[in-house]
Amino acid sequence: MFTRFASKEAILPAIRSVFREWALAVADAVGWLFAVGLGLQEQKRIAVLRALPPIALGHALSIATIIAAVLLARVTVPPFDLKIAAAAILFAFGLYRLFRSRHPNWVGMRVGFGDLTLWSFVMASAHGAGLMLIPLFLKSAPQTLAPHTAPMALHMHPTCGLEFSNFNTPSLLTSSVAVHTLGYLLVTGLLAMLVYEKLGVGMLRRAWFNVDLFWMLALMATGVLILFL
Amino acid sequence: MPLLKPDPTFYPSPRLAMQAPPEKYAFVAALNPPGSKLNDALMVVDVDPDSRTYGQQVGQVTMPEFGDELHHFGWNACSSALCPYAPHPHVERRYLVVPGLRSSRIHIIDTKPNPRKPKIVKVLEPEEVFARANYSRPHTIHCGPEGIYVSTLGAPNGDGPGGIFMLDCETFEILGQWEMDRGPQFLHYDFWWHLGFDTLLSSEWGTPNMIENGLQPDLLLASKYGHQIHVWDLRRRRHIQALDLGKEQQMVLEMRPAHNPTKAYGFVGVVVSLKDLSASVWLWHRNDGAWDLKKVIEIPAEPADPANLPPMLKDFKAVPPLVSDINLSLDDKFLYVSCWGTGEFLQYDVSDPFNPKKTGSVRIGGIVNRTSHPKKPNQPLSGGPQMVEVSRDGKRIYFTNSLYAAWDEQFYPDGVGSWMVKLEADPQGGIRFDENFFVENGDYRVHQIRLEGGDSSSDSFCFP
């Protein structure tokens, strides 16, 4: 089945993944905006571009931490317990943030690479960016596929987490984080350049929807769905 | 409850804020004159020229206890909520944080749903401020990246140091002192910041014990009142640099940094120079990474007949300008200067901040002149131009006439009166009175003005 519909199967997940990255980037809302802010402060396009790698790196580290924790837990915790724990964490996190949306205590426009990486890590973590990916890593690996087919699977299904389940843990971690981060970087960069070059920050007044609310509800819903995986 | 879209009164940049619709209401701090038995109040004044009640007081909320001396106040949230490093754009600009300068009591006042009927929703008692912040005499309020910043004049016992403490912008909980390392800073008055440079600046007046019983001539002549500004690392909350204006420059008050976050300069007013009773405005600016000062405006004292002067000034045979407040339009183009002593109100074009050009002047009140308002040309006025506020679009200027209860009496011994006026400002330069706007109040003295939806000293911006 995988080989017969390879081309179609490769495109659909790619589109899906772009949408998911887009949603994540917009939900995180602030990586691209900080890049724009730094560009406007220095009045140089290069400042926008320079901000992107550390922002993506911080985001990647945050997600990697969560995924690593899940993969590690998968080794030691029985699948059923893990499922319950993951569901509880997602639901509780969403609920907490829904009712106590304290804004992040970060001050500072004069930031270097390290600062920006740390900032991005904190923001992504506070937002629960990595948590949304947990369900993709909960299912245990199907025994039928041999490990050597894995690189092929990666190639065809860039971000469909379920397919990653075939990997041994470290490569699964690296590749999923890499793919996710690449998508995040792409969308963050595009959005930042679009706003910096064309739209201007005035659009914030019209288009900055409170996706936080939906994001937190989505986290809670995902928590519930995990139970039925 | 969080909003679904950013509060419509939050603006990413000062330029966008200037395109905002004109304000319809002004909130004005009203304090009981000495000898009065009234509790202080927050007044609501109709400033919509199309309204039937234009130029009248249309609402009031009275404070629960006697003797607060309401002074400066501010919003729970403002445009800085859009700052990209700590965005919280879906909170509401809704609550006014209104401290009593004498009582140290802080009132949280809800201006919605009906701005004509504001309501007190929370009161922070002085004991709580003392215990949790170890400061007293709260003064200026700024909404900023980490929440609400509250300026204070001193410690609970009335000595120094004065400083800044933090309030949570949603729960109004006192979060504690802001400073991590205050260095040599001891006196405090105003503060504001350059968000684009992670820099906070603060100014100096005096400790509560130095001011609460009136201006003390012995302290003044010994140069004991403040004459420095302090530069702080806003991010690490550390003192970086003290800039001395010279010991003869007494009382360094209101700070107005450029609104454009890419510009690292601002203006601060000095009440009086001991050398010649002149007042001045100084420019601070960044020079090779460090901060520097330059006097850019000097306003001389005006010779006067001692018979017309209060006892404190008779020997000097001159009336000092006493610059008590300044304000900068959102485009950083016009600086407004209140001369509370001479009764002059000045407009300067500060497009080149190093070389301000005088572009307008009106007179009202004044220790000697007692100039009247065009609406009541036969009524001499006491008090002078004092707390000034500039509308977001820069076209309307409002100001009131009282300085500080204990000091009003020293300069206007026969009573300071109570009035609020409005000027119209020409975008090319020039100011004139709106002849239909003259708000008097027999019961209260009036102090700071805040305009509905934000004004030129309420918001700070992270985008140019």
C-alpha cells in the first residue's frame, strides 16, 4: 500500500505538515514577531533573518525535550500507564493555562544568539508546543516493518509521526525534531519577512487573534483523545 | 476575561497611535484642599466637542478614605502589551491604578462598561504596600513589559530610598521591589524607559520627609533636593550610571523619553536653578554606548515687585518659572513645558532634540500675572499651567493647575483655585486656547489627567 500510493502519500502529509507547522508558528505567535521587532529596531532586513536560526533552535530544544521524555518513558513505563499520564498532563496543562494565562516575564530587545535561543525555548515550553506532538510518539512500533525501510518512510512521510515509530529512539528523536523545526523555521521566516516587508505591524491590531484560547482547548481535547489511541 | 482580538486601544507604534480616534473622556485626579473634609475623587470630564455636556464634569468616583492626595495615576495595560518579547495583547486597558501620594493607599478603578461611572474594584491598603514593597508614597504608574510599575518617593518611615515596585497587571497583587541593585540611587521621583534599548531612567525629587511639610528653604538652599538622573538596565534591574545636572539644579522631575523605540534620547524638566531662579529642560542621549546630558532649554525668572510675591520669594524680587511638568507629542516633534510660577505654557519644536525651537506660548494664572481664561476674561486666576497631557494625535493639549497640596499654599497663599483648560495645537506649530473649555471645580484641586484609550504619557511602544 505504501509503495502503490507513494507519490500521493508523500504529498498529503507534506501539506498536512505545512498546515500544522503554520498553526504552531502562529499559535506560538511570537517567534516571527520578535524577528520583525528586531528588524524594525535595527532598521535592517538582515536583523530579521539573523534572528531566525536561534529562534528555531530554541523551539527545537523545547520540542526535543518533550519528545525525548516520551521516548524515554516508552522504554520504562507500561504503554497503558504512559497513555494515562500523557493524557493527564496535556489536559491539566491546557486547563491551567486557560485559567491562568500569565504572560511571560521576559524583558529585553537587546538580545544575542544565546538570549534568543533561551527566549524561544522558554516561550515554546510555556506554550506547550512539544506537548501537542506527544500523541504521535505514543503508539508502539509495528513489528512488521524492518528497520532498514525506515529511511524510505521518512523520505515519503516527512512529518507523519506514526511512521517514525519504526526508528530506533535516537534517530527518531533527531529526525522528528529536525523535520518539525524545519517547518517551523520556514513558516516563521516567511511570516516575519511578509510582515516586515509588506504588511507592517499595523496588521497586529486586526489579525492577532487570541489563538491561545483555542490552542489550550486543543491541548485539552488532544489529552482526551489520547485515551482512545 | 481575555479578549479575542487585541484591545483596540493598543498600538504597535506611536505612529499608529496617532491615527487613533479622538478621546471622548478625560479622567482627572481631584484632591481635597487642606482644611476640607471631602475624600479625594477621580473626576470624569467630557472632552467630546460634539457632546451636549462638552467641557463639563460628567462623572466622579469618590475614594473610600480621607486624605489620599491623589496625584499621578495610570492604566493596568497599554500598548507595551504588544511588545514581541513578552506579548499579552489580549488583556484589556480597563483599570486605572490610582495611588494616594500621602496615604500610600492604591485604588484600582474600573472604567468599563460606562466610563462616566467608574467603580472602585480593589483597594491596596498602605500596610500592604509597606509590608510587601517596603516603599511608601506611590506616585507615577507605568504599564510595561513585566506588568505595572509603581514609582514611590520613599521608605515606609518617610526617609529614602524611594524606588519602584511591581504590580501584577491582572490580579493587582504587589510583586515586590523592582530594583536588584540600586547602586548610589537614593532620591526618586519619576521614571520611564527606552524599551528598544532595555534602559530605564529615573529622576529625583526628595524623600517624603523632605516634602510633606512644604518646600523647605534650608534644604533647597543647601542643594539637598534631587539634581541627578539615574540610568538602569531594565532587564537586569541594575543601576548603570548616575548623571548629575549640577547641585544648583534643584528638583529633577518629569521624564519624557522619545516614543520611537529606535531613538535613545529624552527630556527631563528641572524646577529651579539656585543660581538665578531659572528653570530648564535637559536632553539625555546616548553617546558611544554611555549616556550623556545637555541643557537644551533655559527659561529665565521674571523680575517682579516684591509686593506681589509670596513671603518665600519676596527677597528675590523675581518670579521663578518653576517648570513642574513637560510632555512630548507621540511623533516626538513637540515638547510642551508648564511654567507653574510665571503662568506661561510653552511649545517647542524638538524635531532636532539638541536644538529646540520655541513655536508657541500662552499665559494663564501665574504668581504675579493672574492671567484669566478667554471664557471668563474678567476673572483673575491663581495657580498656573501644571500637569499637562497631549492627545494621541497631538492636536489637543489639556492641563490643570495644582502642584502638590503642601506646596500650593507657599506659592499661592491666597488659594490656588481649581481649573482645567484645553489648547488646540497646530500641526505646523502654534497653540491657542479652546475658548469653550474651562472646567472649574469649587470643591477639589485638580491634578493629573488621563485620556480615555491612552495619551502621550501613558503608553510605550516596541515598534517604531
